[in-house]
Amino acid sequence: MPWVTYRGSLKRQGSHAAAILPSSDPTVPALSDKLLQNYPNPFNPSTTIAFQTAQNGEARLTVFNLKGQFVRELNSGYLPKGDHSVLWDGRDDCGNAVASGLYFYRLQTREASITKRMLLMK
């Protein structure tokens, strides 16, 4: 649809049309598994972890402490490809609040294993 703009001329008009088409161009990067930085970081008492899966399939998101010990499994199972997010409330698998400190979160899919760190401050 056209719209009226007033930069330099009162009679100036423009239009915009966009379409997203699949591309077989090898220079266009393919969708890949991504693990984004949690937010907020540092956090108290909860944080959001966002990630992207490139294909439909199994995805596992887990939290570990600084010693590498398992703390909590936030997601395990089938996910469709695309963007996802999970809220972690700062508790372990037994429901106990974890101590302040540095924690690691790992996304594991068929294609990738990605780890990032986050800080819980009480």
C-alpha cells in the first residue's frame, strides 16, 4: 500500500512489499542450533534461557554447577525447529534453592552441544 511522506515534497509517495522465499543459494546461512545468553544475568531468583533448534527432534537443556555436577534438567524431549525459551527458578531437581554462584547451562541436540555460563546472586 502507498503511504504519504513529507521529506522535501508534499506529493512524495512510496510503497513497500516484502516476501520471504526459500533460497537454495549456498551463500545464505542455514538455520543452526543456538544457545543464547540467559537474561537477566546475573539473576535472582529466576532467569530465562532462550535457544534455537535447527531441526525437529530431541533437545536437552541442563544446568550444572561450577564443579560440573548435575543440578537440573530444564527440558528433555522432542521440540519443533525454531525459537524456544525456558525459565529457571534457581532450584535443583529436588526443588531445593541452589546457592549463589556460577552455573553452566548446556543445550544438547543431535547436531550440537553448546554450553554457556550464568551467575546467580542472592
